[in-house]
Amino acid sequence: MALDFNFTEEQRMLEDSVYKWAMAWLEPQMEHAYEIDEMPKDLFKQTGDLGINGIVFEEKYGGAALGYVETLLAYETIARVSNALSMTVGASQTLCFDNFRRNATEEQKLRVLPKSCTGEWIGCLGITEPNAGSDAMGMATKAEKKGDKYIINGSKIFITNGPVADFMVFYAKTDPAAGPKGISTFFFETAEKKAKGQVKFEKIKKWGMRTSPTALVTFEDMELPEENLIGGLNKGVAVLTSGLCTERITLSGCTLGGQRTCLELSLKYAKERVQFGKPIASFQSIQEKLANMYCNYKAGKFLAYSAAAYCDSLTNKAGGKGTDLDRMAAASLLFNGEVGTKTGLDAIQIHGGYGYTTEYAISRHFLDQKLWEIGAGTSEIRRMIIARELMRDDFKSGL
């Protein structure tokens, strides 16, 4: 992909097929689905048929063996219709199953990943806890070894896809006295544990990102065999951090898609809405908002796609502390998250009273944007990451 964002023919075909599907299948459902806060039935089977569930997965698992540029492009395109459902797809395929793919054994991958690609299984990832948000290392969920099993107790909150998930990857303290060096990564299939009452998924009500189901997850003496540990005992921090960069880069597509639609809808409305005898698009104050929306979208797109392209160029895509990828990923979501909220606010202002009604799609595009200043690491945490990487001793001025 060139820096002028001339996508390859294959990438353009991907964008076109996803957008046509989103407009034909998703858009007609969105007003009602957003009102009742329900994920459209068969969403993941639909995305599986499109071939976007496992874009970066190897073909032997049912994936397309493409890259994070294509993943970002798919998420941005879905978000042109629904920011919330783009996040839902990303939470399953990138946060959960892609991180599982990087750290699981070959046997585990062959059993799990094909079901994620077809859409038979929906995934979720459990990091955040009621008292451990930005301070993820302060998590309190424990996994105590008893014989050949681990007994899990604790909770996770704000878990995207929790209420509908078939499969979960999560982190727990296996050696609490060791702090961050005592965290391990586990996975399990949810149906059996729900049936036994060992895990509960309680849906959380939200004012934005409706249709994307979110849960409080509670573990009550949940039993897991040793083979449900991935990445090695007390190696959870390495597993956790290995997925943060690709998460932040690809989920930038969610806010980018929303920004694009906010601009498109606002431009259309401003040309059609007549006040004082002429379209409001002719007023300088409206033009200023439209111009800012455009510039912010284009700048954010450069940050996101350049980070994705750089990630695709690396052999080790884990990123983490001390890497340029960590800085680029944090910058991508920091900028896009903040300008996404501003773009949504300006779009509502342009639409006036109509923008404040649920009958206009602009309202849900605005409501969904705020999450990206909070989720996947807050704006404050992203700034800390960027500053840390700028100040490291071996940092070069190749900005």
C-alpha cells in the first residue's frame, strides 16, 4: 500500500465487498437493533461467509493469510454502517482469537480457530476488572492449582461479546505474590461452565455502542484443566502485551469508519438543509466544521494505516515496551479516538435538532465515538506510552 492510500486491487475488492454487504444486510437492521440493544443474529456467520473473520489467520485454520492493513480496512468499512458492530467483530477476531493464535499450541489452534473463521464461535477477551482498568497488572482474579486443575475465582468487567461468547481468553493471578510476573493466560468454552454455574455473564447497559453486547463476568470456583493454560505458567504479561498493538491499530478502523460516515452524512445534510434562503453549507461556520472533519479523518487514516503497514512488515508483530510499533499503535488510537468524538459532536451540531433524534443515523454514529477515548487503553495511557517511547535512550528521530 502506497502512502497516498492507493490500495491494491485485492484490497479494493475487499473494501467493496464488505461495504456492499454492510449496506445491504446491516444497515436495514440498525435503527431497530440499536433501539433494543441487540446484536443482529448470524452476524459472525455473515462475516465468516465474507471471509473476514480470520483475515490474518493461516489458510490451514480457515483464514485468508492477509495482513493487518486488510484487517483495519475491513473494520473501517463495517464501521461506516456500525462502529459498534465493527468493535464486536474486532473483539472476537483480533482481541480474542488472534491473540490465542499467537500463543496456543498447534493442537489447540487446529481445534479452535476454524470455528472462529466460520463464525460458529464468537470470542471475548477478559482483562479489565472492577478495580483494575488502566492498571491491568493490578488484577485480582486468581487461579489456584489443585491437583491437575486450576480453580478460578474473581471477575472481569466491560467484556465485549461476553453475553454471546462461545469462547473466552482471560488473565488471572497464578502467583499473586509475584505481582505482574505471576499472571497466566487461560481459555475455555463458555457453554459447559455456564451450565455448571461456574461462570456468569451479566449484560451491562450502555448509552453508546449499543448492539455490541458487553458483560460483567464472574468466576465462581470455575475448574479448568492444565491444558487450558496458554503461553506458559506465569507468562501472561507477555501474552497480554503481545496483542495490544494489533488491537489498537485495527480498532482504529472503528472510529475511522464512524468519522467518514459523520462527514458524509453532514455534507449531504448541509447541502440539503436551507435556512435564510440558502443551504447551510454556504455558511462559513458550517464549512469550518466540514473542513476540520475532513482533515482529521485523513490525518487519522495516515496514522492508522501506516502503523498497520509497518506492523505487517515486521517478523515479530508483538510490539510492547521499547518498540516503535507500541508508539505508533498508541498514536493511532489516541488521535482517532479524540478526533472521532469531536467529529461526532460537530456532526450533531450540523444536523441541529434532527441530529438529536434517533430516527437519524447520525445520532448512533456520534454515541459510539466516545468509547474510543476510553476503550483499548484510555487516551491518558496512550499518551504515557508515546512519551515513554520518545524518551527511551535508543529512540531515533525517524518520526
